[in-house]
Amino acid sequence: MSENKSEANKDFDDFEQNLLFLQKIVNELENQDLSLSETIELYEKGQLLVKHCNQALEKAQLIITNYEKI
């Protein structure tokens, strides 16, 4: 069980870090004069971060659901 907790904690730490990176990307897209290729590159990185954040949220929801069943 402690291994699962460690894995979950890592996922949630990654979530926090990914969310910060995502906020930075949004700021750069809003506040910078970027070339089209730079914009696309940031957009693609942002989409990947969103995917990882959603996966972490889904894991959190599963954990909460499992605790509610106890």
C-alpha cells in the first residue's frame, strides 16, 4: 500500500509542477510576440501537459472513489 501512496504522491507532485509549466506557457503565449513555429511548439507542449494533468486528476478521482466505498 505504501508503494501505491508513493506513486500517487509523485503523480500529484507532477500535477502541481505540470500545472505551473502550463501556466507559464499560457503567459508566454499571451504576452510574447512569437513566431508561428514557436507558438505551435508551445501549444504542443501545453497539450501534453494538459493530458498529464488530466491523467493525474483521473487517478485522484479513482482514489477518492475507492475511499468512499470503504
